[in-house]
Amino acid sequence: MGYSGLDHTLSSAYKGLKDNSVVEVGVKIPILDWGKRRGKVKVAQSNREVISSRIKQEQINFNQDIFLLVEHFNNQAQQLSIAHEADAIAQQRYKTSIETFLIGKINTLDLNDAQTAKDEARQKRISELYYYWYYYYQIRSVTLWDFRSNTELTADFDDVIRKQ
């Protein structure tokens, strides 16, 4: 429904309008689309398969990352134990070297060597301890699991924002 008018100038086209009612009904039926719809369906199915395979690959990568983190953590526990032992041995060697130096059986170079070995063993122990906890918290953050309390890690983000 609407009004229509006709004139050579725009302002005159809207003067003396005639009331016209026009109703139009139509149906479009594609007789031949040359396989466009079938092609679109195949493209959509192909896209779905690509996305599905990407999701599966991401899941595999995620599981591998967790597996590697756990392997590193377990190896790090062994490395920490070895570093702890090496530190204790280096401490004992240094004490023995001091006593031997005081009675004059070794020179200052040997004493300095023992002290350097003691300091390096302590630094190695601290480094191994750092990596032990680093891997622990990496696993914890990736899995969102607290291994001490056997509960999920949750955070109230509104509370975190309020505290800032």
C-alpha cells in the first residue's frame, strides 16, 4: 500500500497523490541451480571435518604437554634429590678441608677449590629446587587441580578485581 505520484520536478511529484493499493505474491522455485547447494553442503561438511580434526589435534597436544610436564616434574624430583646429596657432600668436604688446612696439610688453593665446589653445589641445589616448584605449579595451572587438597582450583575474579 502506498501513495504514488509522477511529475518532472521533485516538489510537484508529491502533490495530488493518488491512493493506490498494490499486492504482489510470488514464489521462487529453483528449477536448476547447477549443483550450487550440493557444493555448499560439501564445503560445510569439509569445514566441519577440518575443525573437528583441529580440535582433536589440540586435545592431543594438550595431553602431550601435560605428559611432558609430569615427566619433567618427576625427573626434577630426582635431580633435586641428587643435588641435595651433592650439597651435603660438598659441605662436608669443605669442613674437612678447613680442618686439614688448619693443621697445614693442604694449601689455600685446595681450600679455595673446596669452597668453590661447596658454593656451586649449593647454587645447583637452589636451582633444582626452583625448577621442582616451577614444574609443580605449571602442572597445577594447566590442570587447574590442587594436588594437596585434591580439589579443583577456582578463583573469584570479582574478588580479585576488588582487591586491586
